[in-house]
Amino acid sequence: MARSRPEGPEKAEETQSAQGSPPSLWRDRDYLYWWSGNGLSTLGTSVSTLAFPLLMLYTTGSATQAGTITVLHMLGKLATLAVGGALADRVSRRAILCLVPLAEAASMAAVALLVYRGDPSVLALDALALVGGLAAGLKIGVSTPVLRRIVPKEQIADATAQSMGRDMVVQLVGAPLGGLLYSMARWIPFLFDAVSFVFITLSSLLIRRPLGPDRRADSERRTGLAADMRDGFRLIRRSDYLVFTLAWGALLNTVAQGLTLLFIVLVRHRGGGPTAVGVATSLAVVGGVIGAVAGPWLMRRLGARRVLLLSAWVFVASFAVVALVPQPWQIGLVLMFGMTSMVPMNVVIESYEVRLVPDAYLGRVAATGQFFFQAMQWIGPLAAGVLADALGVEAAVLILAVAMALLAIALHTARRQLSVLDVPLAEVAELPAPPPAAGRPSEPEPDHPHAGARP
């Protein structure tokens, strides 16, 4: 799809290149609006994520109902992820970021009202959780292309790391805050979450840069939403890097989710209680924040490929060691080092994806990756639980360590697929748009080749 080139971001990047290194992102007002608005919304979501299961347990006394409401929210998000990515590439992203969070706010406000009135209907709560998930899927598809419009290409890795670190700190604060608000009154956490969504709308209105997508030429034929989604898949298939990292990242996320469950089981197996689990979790989050700070710095000094390989093997080592240490606090310390390596892996993979994919396709490609990651993540805890029951928790952890080692070895064998990582991030050229499907008008492709594209 041929589109006019955006004017704002490119001009800003040219000016920065002429002046040397770009200024700190913390001095960029648009970035601060985006970063803080999303952070406050994530805090609200973290609060309600804890409060929803507590509410269902209090209302019904059923652990199954508590799990059902979480599953409904996840299913709703999966149902609209791909659609949200396609919409982000064809309609105003600013409009999506203004309207969809308001729908999420309305659903959480309705939950707060039902709980405030007393004896809320379980069916109504399930329906509202599903509505919130459907809206969340649409919003996720816009996040990555909007970040690309706000942040200069030289600072994509810094912005990605800062958003990961922010979300980890928010999750660390959100759980105890949710418990505190729930103890004050059962409806307060949901009202808090409803208000938090409004900050995304406000921050989106305050951002001055154009968020895209760029307008189509008058002569360009409008394609359907399904055709746009297929174009996103076709672009992924034409890039060795995107195909490999999509599959590899989905498997990595599955293994990591399995370790998350086994870590709780292992702490309990070592004699630790809920407090020990909380301390170990806090240590792991601290490691993630350290990794978020160190990731861009390591990329600039070691190169993206070395950071990816080193991080993968450190993560493997943390799997093996965590099964051997005897004390719960030691488990948390090992996981802290594991998370310190996990975040730089994500920073490398996501930063190069943002640079490779053209703006016109970024929403669809990013949403496709999120869909596969979240669609497969349930396999990890299920397999880990079965292994722990059958073989013991230490053996289950070691089996996951072997699986992670195989993923690390795959990085060494994928030199062609990961060749783009040898190019500095700021110098990565975009992939050419895929050729039109049969029956659609042809469009010119860019002349520059790219290491990440198939010949």
C-alpha cells in the first residue's frame, strides 16, 4: 500500500542527526505524555487484576469462577488483537487511543457501580470482563506504531526498555495497592481502574506529533480489513528475522510462563510461605528493572547479537541454579539475575522489529506477534504443573532449563535469520512492502534492499 511519507518524525530525525546525539527522551514532552499515560493505566489494570479474583471468591466462594473471569478477559483480548493491529494501519490511531480507553473505563465503572450496590450478578461481571478484554485487544494494536511515531529511531531501544521497566515497577506496586484499596471497599479498585484509563485518552489528546497512519493517495484503492490483515502476515513471511523471532519468542514466552508457576511451587517446597513468595517476586522485578536500564547500554557497547546470545545463556543458567539453591530468598536472588537477562532479550527483539517494519504495516505485525505470544502462554504453566506432579518440582525446573538451552542453541544456528542484528539499530532500513496479491493493483516497492528480507 503506497502511502505518503510522514513529515514530522523524519524532519525531527534529520535535525537530530545534524546536531549529533538526540536529547534525552525525558525532555520530550510528547514522550512524557505517552509514557505517563500508559503507566497510570497499567497501574489501574494491575489493581483490578488482583481485585477481580478476590471479588469472585468473596461473591461466589468458587475458585473456578475466579479463574473464569480472568480467562474471559484474556479471550476477549485475543479475539480483537489482530483486528486492532489492522485498524491501527487504516484509521486514526489517535482516535483509537482516545475512544477505546473510554470504553474500558465505562466497563470498569459499571463493575464498580454493581459492586457498590451490593450482590452483583456473576453473569454481568463476566460480561463486563469480556468487554474490557475486547477493548484491550484493540488498544494493544495501536501501542507499537504510536511509539514509533513519537520516538526517534536512534532511541527506540531506550524507549522500549523504559516502558518495560515502568511496567515492572507498576506491577510491583499494583498488587499491594489493589489489596489495600479492596480492604477499604470492594468497589474502590474498579473505580480506580476506570479513572486510570482516562489518562490514556488525555495523554493522546496532548501529544502534538501526528500519530498516523498517513492518508492514502486519492487514486489508491481501499482494501478490506481482512485483506489488510493478510498483508501483515505476508510481510512477516517475507522476512527471515520476523518469522524466526515470532516463533522463537512465542516458545521463549511459553517456557518463561512455566517457570513463573514452578518458582512459586519451588518456594513453597523449600518451606517458604506467602511472604517468601512476595519477597522472591520483588527480587525478580528488581532484576527486570536493572535489565531494562542495562539493555540499551549493552546494545550500544556489545552489539545486539551478542546481547541476545549472552542474555539467553544467563537465563539458561538461572533455570539450572534455581533448582539447586536451598533457601527461598536464594531462589529470589537467582531469579533476579534471570530477569536481568530476560529484559535485554526483549529489548533487542522488539527494537529491531519496530525498525524493520514500515509504519503502514507496524500495527498488524506487532499485533500478530502479541497474539501468538499470548495464545501459547497458557501451555507453559499447564506443562510445568504436569511435570512437577509427575517428576517433582526440581526435575520440572531442570527440564525447562533444557528447553531454554535448546532455544539458546537455536540462536547460534540462525545466523542468516538474525543477520540484521549486526547492523546498528539506527541504520536498519525498512523492509519493502509485499507485492500485491492477485487481483489487486500493483504498487511500487522501495529500491533499498534489507538484510532481514528474503531474496
